[in-house]
Amino acid sequence: MRTRTLAFGLYADERDAARVAGLVEAQARARGARVVAVTVSDVLPSGEMTAGEAYDFLAEQWADEHPGQDPGARRAVDLRVAAVCSLRTWRAIRKAALRALCPEGNAPHVCRVPWFAG
């Protein structure tokens, strides 16, 4: 077992970022992983790029899907959930988290919180 990280780019306000973080954390715990850190940041871990620069396409996606609407407090953020688990468990967590984030799958739909899985 080692610490593995699930990384997501989000275009969300504070409440939606917390909801997504909780969703990913719950998926990890449901599969027996020990969550050791949950971070939501405006800067990527490398410190070389902001989340806004890395995930600018998410703001564009939101604007395209919600024409004329004010994004309010939404901003691009980097969500990282670190958990102690096997690679097999990490893959199962990631798959379940993606399914929970996007229950519509590949069918055309509008995302409540535009996201990108790293």
C-alpha cells in the first residue's frame, strides 16, 4: 500500500468544490482506502501554473453550456484527494468517482460542475 492521489480540475464555487471533494472522499472510504489529505487549491502542486491557467477550458465549457449566465463565485480549482491504497483500489475509486461525477456517461448533457480528471 502506498499513498496515491486522485486529481481533478473543477470550475466550481466553494460549495460545489466541497461537494465534489466529499463525493471523491466517500468513494475512497467506501473501498477501504484511508484518506490522508484533501486539498482544493488555485495553484497546481508544481507551483508553476495556476489552476485557472491549467483548466481555462472548463470556464469556457461552462460559458458555452450556460450562455448569458453569470458564473458567480465559480473559478478553476485543483482538487486532490490522497489516499493510502493499492493501485487496484485507486483505479476502482477513480472509476466510481467519475461515474458519480458524470452519471449520464457519454450521453449529451450539461455538467453542474465542469471537471477534468487528471
